[in-house]
Amino acid sequence: MSDKEIQDLRRDYGRRDLNLEDLQTNPVEQFMFWFDQAREADIYEPNAMTLSTVNANGHPSSRVVLLKDVDANGFTFYTNYDSQKASDIEANGLVALNFLWDRIHRQVRIEGRAERVPASVSDAYFDSRPLGSRLGAMASNQSSEIASREELENRMLELEARFADDEPSRPANWGGYCVKPSMVEFWQGRTSRLHDRFAYTLVGDEWRIRRLAP
């Protein structure tokens, strides 16, 4: 594809609008309202979100992870605590999340601090996963170099044999992080690139809402 073809890629948005009076006073409640609508729109994995981190040397990194819980405390996902993302978070807990629901022309940006969830919460979630997912988490030394796909598959076969008649417990190096938001932005696509944007910013214990230029 040429540069000209890329430049000419554009879509006009105009499914709906977003006004201040439409918003909940709390961004988590507003997120849940939009999330329910994303699910109703049959978006594939509406809980997929881009997680951006910064390591100890100031280098940024992004990857897609899955939201597994949201409540008044924040947005929770799970990972290997020896992974690159976890290493970044341990060095710098400030992270960003991004949800894109293109079918309904919406985006949600979240900035906040990631903190490990209690071990009991990670235990409960791990135990709720399908057996294959639990064994997969144990088989993969996430972000580390491996010699081949076969090496990974052999680890999985060993674990399947080991736990054929037993239930695996959560590995100590696997668990959740909760991102506690300090800023949440809701973006609604509109015509002629005059999109609607509202940002919630935490000031003390109160959320301040501002409309932003697109």
C-alpha cells in the first residue's frame, strides 16, 4: 500500500452524539454503561484493551490484554508477574489503558496506577478458569525466550499428565493487577472529525468532568 493510499483511508462517523447531560457522575459507572452497549453491539471481545507501560529506563511498551473485572476500585487484568509488562509496572506503576469499540465509534482512555490485587482475589480468579487456561499459564514463562514451539507444547503435555487427576493451584508468579484510575476519557465519533470528548479527572476525592476539543 502506498503512502497516498494510506492518506486516503478515512471514515466519517455519525451514529450518535455525546453530551454532558448524558454522562454519569462517576466514570466507572459511565464505563459500565458503555461496556454493556458494546456487548449488545456484538463487538468481538469488548473487554480487549491496550495496556501501555513504561520501564525503569523510560521506554514505553504496549500490548493488548483482557479486562477481567471492573468495580469502584478500578480495572483488573491478570498476567505472569515475571512478564515484561509486570516488570514495567513494578518499576513504574503509572499505566494507560485504551478500549476501541469501532463498530459503535467509541473509544475509552484510562490513566492510573496499577497495583497487585490481593492473593485471595487472584486465587479465586485462577480457580474459575478452564483447566487448559490454568495449565497454559503454568506452562508459559511469559516474555522469556524459548527455543521452539515444541518446547512450549511439551511443557503443556507434562502438566496435563501431572494434573490428570488433580487440580492445579495458582502459581505464585501469576496474578492480577488493578488499575486505579485518575483520568478517564470517553470519545464518541462524530461527523467531519468534530468528535465528542469528555475527560473525568480525579481532584481529591471528586471527579471533575471537562469537554475537550477533538
